[in-house]
Amino acid sequence: MFDEVIVPIDGSDWADRSLLPAVQVARLHQARLVLMQAAHPDLAAHAEQELADRALQSRFEDPKLVVDTMRGPVAALAELVQNPRSLVCMTTHGRSGLGRVLFGSVAEEALREVDAPFLLVGPKTYLLGGVAGPVLVGLDGSKRAEAILPAALSWARTSQSPLWLVSVVTRGDATALAQHGEDIDEGAYLERLASHLAPEDVDVQWEVLRGEDPATALVDFATEANMRVIALATHGRSGLARVAMGSIATRTVHNHSGFVLAVRSSHNS
């Protein structure tokens, strides 16, 4: 369960797209809503008014408003995230993939520097669809990818939704294993992991997908099953452009009509 949901605001209509899902998540988790903005000292009063306007727009009871005039956006966010059960809800642009986000190109830096899960709102996210429903967790058999599981489990448990563990096997994967005299058996890994997670009081299912583009396979599966949240782990050293399953996060966020729950992984394998 998350105790607070933090929404970075920059005064733009695009950034405001993260406000509705942030409110929904805060209510679902009975968490505090925090609206923040990094601003030049000369613009502090203007930033305070913008946050007050967004607070009124949110219709959320008594959200916390934070204007930081001492730091840039990432440092301000990192300073604000002191609670280990904080969630950052942030809007991403679609023009240039995940490298362009709310504050330009700093979200990748934020994912490296800010120790918190991120709920990313992409350009095709259908906001009125809500945040509830089954959660798809993208895995590839590595500890790095499994770093997403605590946040995904917390989300599924609080929303009383099923958790789907999903791997994507490409033709190249099968060929590489065949060359080494091995058979693909991703199902065994997912089944074992699902059994391990069963005592967590969450309905855990699993599925192995076949496809040449893992991002497309994940998004298609999530869309068909009405899974609003796709959960992925990221590499800490290179941000969201590098994820545990490869470099698929950009296309996943860009094409998914729901949300992407992302966390930084400290594992190297």
C-alpha cells in the first residue's frame, strides 16, 4: 500500500493529465495526495497559485502543496520522497518516446535518482478507464526484472485485483537456446514464481507469450484482457530507456492505453 502519491506539476495541460489517476490511486490506497512544483524564487507566488488551482480541480480533500525554490525538478522530487511508501505519478510525452517527459528529458534522470515507484501516464492513456483491474508484470527470468514485484503485489493486493506474470519469447530466444541444445521452458519459471507468491493473498496467474516485439506482445495482451497497469523494472544506471526485458519501455508507455508502473532495479543480472 502507498502512503502518499506525489504529482509533479509544471503548469501545463499535458502535466495535468497525471492529476486524475493520481487522485484515483490516492483514494484507492487511502493515501495523501501531494502536488509539487519546482520554481524560481521570483515565481514562487505564481507556482503556489497554480498548485492551489490544481488542488481545487482535483476535488481531493486537503492535498499537500509543495513549492521548492531551492532545487531543480529532480532534486526537489528526490528531497520530497522521504516516505518509503511513496508513489510518483508523472505524465510522459509521446513525440520522442520516453526521453521526453513532463520536465523535458528529466524523467529518466528522476527514475535513476528518485527511490520510489513511478506511475507513468502515456500519450495514449485513456484516463476515464481508471486505474483498477488486473496488473500485468513483465518478466524475463532475471532478478533485475523481479524488482518490480513488491510494488506490483502491493498494487494488486490493495485493489483486490489479479496479478499476471508474463514473459515474451521471441524466435531469436528459441533459436539461441536450440543452438545450445536447450528447450525453452519459460512456463516453469513463471509457474514456480507464481507458486512462491501465492501466500501473498493475491490471485497470481501466469502466461508465456510468443512474439518478435515484446512491447507489442505485452500491450496487446494487456489490451485484450483489460489490464490497465503494466509493471516493469528499470536499470538504475541508465533509467527507463533500459528495462529488465530489454529496451521496450518506450514503446510500452507510448502504445499502452493504460498506465506503466516502473521501479528502479539495483540488480545487475
